[in-house]
Amino acid sequence: MSAQSLKLAVITGSVREGRFGPVVTRWFAEQAAAHGGFELDVIDLAEFSLPLEGPSVPPAMSPDVPRPEAMAGLTRRLGEADAFVVVTPDYNRSFPASLKSAIDWHYAEWGAKAVGFVGYSGSTGGILAIEQLRQVFGELNAHTVREYVSFPRFYLLFDEDGALREPAGPEQSAKAMLDQLAWWGGVLQDARATR
């Protein structure tokens, strides 16, 4: 399969009021569109009702676990994706509860798919959240790519219109990650088709 047939879901993980995530997601979606190897689906978790309590039966044991009706669109879109990019801040040295809820309510939707990360925060640039997410997605049988994009002190890096003041470095990082997602996404798409 060619990389042109890969569907990439870009997920905004933060849902809190005043969040900066949509700015970072917009920037990354522009990079992914310019890359040309993907059909994009931009998913904002703030558009879905994500319960704090998990399902009564783990989705790993029952992939078709009953989910809240308001989650149906999210489940469908995650299932249709061939690869993911998770846009996440660091909250108290970890990732947002909204993102954990979205992850935990699903299992088969993540399996044998490639995952990349874009992080942003104060001094760490989201690295702490990214490293924890690598462990979580490994448990879900997803493959996380090595390259990532990080925005430490993001509030200094973007201007008032949401554009990067110095885009060259982040654009290079985004391209490297997208290249890896295209390769791994294609390999895993082929593998899923044969099982």
C-alpha cells in the first residue's frame, strides 16, 4: 500500500478552558498536509463526552464494550485511522486525564498502528507526557515512532496569530516524524490486512 492511502488522526489531548493545544494542533496539521503522505482527520477531544470512570469490562477483554453514545463518533474515527499523532501538554509531569480516558475506553482501535507525539509545556516541552504515553501505547500493541516534536516554553515560540516565530527546527522535526509515521503506518497497514 502507498503512504497516500494512510489515514492520520491528529488528536488534541487537552480539553481544559484556555488550552493552547488547538494552536499546536493547527500548526502540526499544516505540516502533515504539506507532507502529502496522509489523509488527515483532526480530532479534538473537547468535542466528546469522556467519562472519568472507565468501562466495567476492559476493552482489551471485550473490544465491543458498550460505550457512551456521545463517544460513538470518536470510536469510529479512531478505528478508521491507520496512524495517530497525539498533541499533549505536560500536566503535573504527566498527560491530561481527558487523553487517558480516550485511550482507556478503546483497545482494538490503537492496535498495530503507528503513533507519534507533539508535546508542549513550560520547561520540558511535553517530554514527560510523551515518555509516559510511549509506555501506555506499548501496552495497547501500538508502535510509537522515535521522532517527536517538542515545544518548551511554547508561549514564547508562537506569535499572537499562532505562527511559529522560528519555524525551521520544528518543521524539520515534524517532517522526520511524519516520514517515520508514513513508513511504519504503511508496514502496519499491510500487516493488519493479512491477519
